[in-house]
Amino acid sequence: MSKSTVTLIIIWSAIASIFSFLFDVDSLLIPFLFLISQAFLGVLLINVENEAFYPQDIRVLFIVTYSLYSLFCPLISLLGFDVFLSTMPLTTFCFGLGMTGFNLGNILFPVKWVNISLIKNSVNYSLLLLLLLAELIVLTVYLIAYHVPVFTTLGQFDRFEFFATINQVWVVLTMAISLTSCLIIYYFDERNKKQFLFGILLIVYYIALQLSLGNRRDFLPILLFSTSYFLTKYRSKLNVKVVIIGAVLFIGSFWLVQQRNNNLEYSRVGAVQESFVDNEFVYPMQTLAYVIDDKWDLRYGYTYFILPFQVAIPRYFYPDKPDDLGKEFVNETFGEGSQGYAYTPVTEAYLNFGILGSLFVFLLFALFLSQLVRRFNSYSISFVYFLLYSFVFDFCRGTFATVIYQVFVSLLFYFIIDKLIKKAPSYNQ
């Protein structure tokens, strides 16, 4: 990358640093400009390196997702909506530092996306996967019916009360369904279109079931996996179809929040305002603002090196295990029993290492993603890549421990299912 690009990063970092540390003002504009410049620079770096815009590049998805979860809150604050907190300027600056670290990682270790072939077994075991998916969905319906009516409408039950009753079994079950759905999409036999169609119908039914609960987190990985898989398979670049899919998902998140909250007392204008203030992309960033304002003690790497192992142990065997950061934040900030905010990796980086934490953490994360892309460039891209791609949204709105747990459980299911299928008679025939 040219010296002018590096100079641009340094200049904007210096401006934001001077503003944040030397001037005691409440202006949000300069940190916001710093943040948005780093977001555009991140897209530019990857686009120049790849010589095209490939949405299936996991680094591109991360930059877009990170930008949505960081730009939206200060933007609507600048537009006059009532979400401004006194620590929002410093919060915005920390998010900008995170993207700066990510950009520096891509500058130091540039890796070009290459349109490479897919690794796929030339065997037909889609029927076994369909049977497994059907059984898992039946079990899900049973669990939902045990707590709430299956065919209820949004707003007719206490969503928080429902999700307060579920346990780790539900979490693992939804992961297994997502993984099995992704396996059906990845390994389907084009000669058996009827089986594939039946699998798609099962997946659509499962998505509709989760939507009826006002929940998108348990099926979003399926959509992201499918998008990245087909874009890679057909070697697609950014086009109108990709933009439409992204717009539908983005607008759909606003619609889901409104349906979930069921705010019937709002007028049409009030509903529009509510959708801007109370949505998927506003709350996560506010976690850092509260953490800064409440002056939480630093953890010095505890949530990266110790907490993931503790979270993985079922509470049945470890009754006193600590809460994950999201639940701890809600209890400390709003009190026991409150329904929580989504967390962010920037908040976690700050909680561990202070203001410069996000710079170092996302520098390392950029190196990890670059090595991941290089690894699959050197060989052939596989199911594991698309699986990791599907967790990017959860990473940007979650904690390190919970994402590591998701990845571990999903990979464990993947290897178990793969071994079982290879021992099946149809595979050997």
C-alpha cells in the first residue's frame, strides 16, 4: 500500500487523539469523521488488493458489519435522535481505533482474494442430512410448544420470559440445526433436486418458526452461509442482486424489531422514529458508552484466555461459573432480570486493555483473517470457511467467549456428522 494511505491513517488518528484527550468538549463530529474515514479506508484497502469487490471475502463482510454496528448510533445522534450519552465521543473514537487496527493489519499483511475451486465430496448423503434436520426441527417445535403456542403472533407472549426459560440445550440445538442446514446447502446432489427442494422447505419453515418468536440470531448464519457459498461457487462480484439481498436483510432487521416490540401506541411518524432509535445497530455500541461512564475495572485478558473455558462448561457441572459479559453488563448496568443489550468486541477490548485495546485486538484479528484467506487460497476453499463466514455478525455483536463456543460446538457437530455419514452404507456403496 502507498505511503499516502498510511499517512492518511496516521493523520486521522492524530486528529482524533488530540480531540479526545486534549479538548474537553462534547462534540461527536470529529470522532465520527474519524470512524467513517476508517470504514471507507478499510473497504478501499480490500477492494484495491482484490482488484474487485468480492462480498464473499470474509474481510469485506467484517468491515461492512462492523461499520453498521459502529456508524449508526453516532449518526442518528448527530441527526438529533435521543440516543446521545456523555461518553459517546470517546466511544466513537474507540470504534474508530478498532477499524484503524484492522486496516493496519491489512496494510502490513496484504492478501488477495482468489477465485478458487470448492472442496466437495462426490457422494450423495443428502437424504441422511434431511432426516437429521427434520428430527431436529421436530424437537425444536416440541420445545417451543412446551413454553408458548407454536403458531402465535408477535407480541402475544412475553419474549423475555420465554428466552429466560431456555437453557444450553436450546443453544446447542439451534447450532445443530444451522449446521445441518448449511451441510444440506453445501453438499446437495444436483441430481436429486426433489431432496434439495424438500430441504429448502424445511429450512424455510425453521426460519418462519424463529421469526414467529421475534428471533433472527438463530437463522442468520444459514443466510450468510448460503450467500457466501453461492457467491463463491459462481465467482460473483458485487452486483445488483447482492445489493438487493443486503438491503432486504438490513431493512428486515428494522421490521423485525418493530414487530417484536409491537409498539401499537406509536403513530406512523413515531414508529419511524422508534425504528431508528430502537434497532439492531444502535444498542451494541452503547455498551461501551456505559462501561466507560461507569468506570469498570480492566480485566487484562481474562475474557480472552480464561472466560471462554468457563463459559463452555454447563452450569449443571459448574453452578458458580461466571456469567458471560453480556449478562454481566445487563445485571451491573440495569439490574437483575433486565433484558440485555448485544455486546461488542470493541467493548470487550476496552474492558481488557483500555482505550488502545481495540487497536491491538483488531490488528491481531486482521492478521487472523488474512491468514485464513491465504490458507484457503493456497489449497481449496472448504465448508469450514463458509461456516466461519456465517459467524461474522455474531462476532460483531457478541463476546469472544460466546463466539468461540459457537465455533467449537459447530465444528464438533460437523466432524461428528461427517464421520457418521462416511460410515453409512450409502456412502460405502
